[in-house]
Amino acid sequence: MELRQLAYFVAVADERNFTRAAERVHISQSGVSAQIRQLERELGAELFDRSARTVTLTPAGEAALAPARAALAAAEAVGQAVGEVTGLLRGRITVGMVVGCTVTPLFEALAAFHRAHPGVEIALLEDGSDRLVQGVHAGTVDVALIGTATANPAGLEALTIVSERLVVAVPPGHPLARRRRVALRDLGDHPLVCMPPGTGLRTVFDQACAAQGMEPVIALQAGAADAIADLAARGLGVAVLSESMAEGYRDRLVARVIDDVDTPALLSLVWRGAHGPAVRELVAHGRRAFAGGLPAPGAPGDDPEDSRAASTEDP
């Protein structure tokens, strides 16, 4: 008994006609008839009543039809399963991450994925969040860790990793350090050090300023939290960061939440809805790696080099 014989049997049962069944399976009518005759000999029973113009199933044919469909479905499922596995065992996946990323769970997810699927080449791309999003939309980037102002970037699926308020960070002797509360308008008299446009954190900040009709003085821009913090510590401007970013510099900077900016800055893993098995597997590893959120800066057991786990280009 062969799968093709079962396929011909199901085709005739569906079409109730040998000629139409032959057209459906793309072989000659005589070929279909011969294969079904052979199947009937193997089973020891006729499957069709051929006495009328319309072919009908015999009781034996009725009994065989459901198992035949199940066998064909199972064979198709085997092919799909093997196809997915072989697709994962070779190929290439491009992962984007924000510039200056030291988010260790992302690296843990990549390492776990590599151990599970060593045949997949991993390409890592650093860029700004806006360009990474464009790459995911275009298909040049498969999965990206980005900073964003929205939980669901248009047309993409997303896993939010961090959702945090914006803060200002200044040296201990700065006038803002002496204030218990800081509002957005309190920044109007001070030069600012920010992420560049197109980053999630900067987008949140710019939208908040626009809502209040403010035009802040952006003195300096940098794509990494370390650079922003260093510039602020040297008195070159007031740093605008997220809460976890500022936490990593509490030894030299005083952080204050911007009270009237309620929209959080987000750090998210994003990918397209239509994706292959490799992306699905990598996202699953990402979900597991980020399940507990980000490590607290300087947490016990952290490598000192990784003490600023959330120091990314943005959220």
C-alpha cells in the first residue's frame, strides 16, 4: 500500500468520478484506475461500486475513507515538521540591537539559541531604533531589541522588556539636585544631554515637550548612556535618561523623575508577524531570557563589566 494509492482513492471518493479524479491528481484516468485496482487487491475488497454513472463507495470504501484521509494528513504533518527542523538547522538570522547595548539577557538568548541550533548563522547589527524598525519591516532584520515610545510599533509584534519613567541626572552640586520634585519646565533654563532623534527615549521626551509647547536646549547628543552620564558628570548639561540607566551612575549623579512626563520609555523585542521557524525559536528563547526582567545594576553576582545591564542606546 502506497500513499499515492491512498491519495487517488480519496480523490475518486471526493469527485465520485474517475476522470475528474485523474485531472485533480494530474495523471491519466487509466493510471488512477490501475492503482486503485491494485489497492483493492491488497485490501481484499472493492472500494467503489462502478455499476452506475456516478461512482459510489462500497461499505469497505466507506470504512477505509477516514483512515486514508488521516494517513495522508499524518504524512503531510511529517513533511512540515521535518521542513521546520531542517530550516532551523541551517540558514542565517539577523538580530538587531540598539547601539551601546549591554543587555545581558539578549546575549543569553542568543547563546541558548546557538546551542540549540548551531547550524544557524547569527548576524548581529547595531543601529538606532528607528532604523532597526525599518529593517524589521523590510525583512533585512529578523528580530530587534529597540527603544520605543509605543508598546506595539505599527505592523510588528513586540515583547516589552522594560517600561520606565524618564529622569534627569545631574552632579550633586547642581541646582536640580537640591529639588525634591522636577517638572519638565524646570529644565528650560538648563542645557540638556540627550539621546539622538529616532531613539525611543528621545521620542518620549520630544513628545512631552511638544505637548507643553516647550523647545528645550539640547546642548549635546550621544547614542550611549555611558557617554551621556559622563558629559553630565562633567557639568556639560543635564542628562535625560530612563530610571534604570540613571541607576547605574548613582555614585556620581543624582537622579530625579520628571514628574509630569507620564509616558514611559520602553525597551522591546520586535519582529514581523509573518516569520519563519528560526525567528519563532529565537523569540521563545528571548521570552525565557527576559522572563525576570533586566538584572538590577550592580546586583550581587553580576560581572562588574555588566553592572549597567540596562545601559542601552535607548529606551
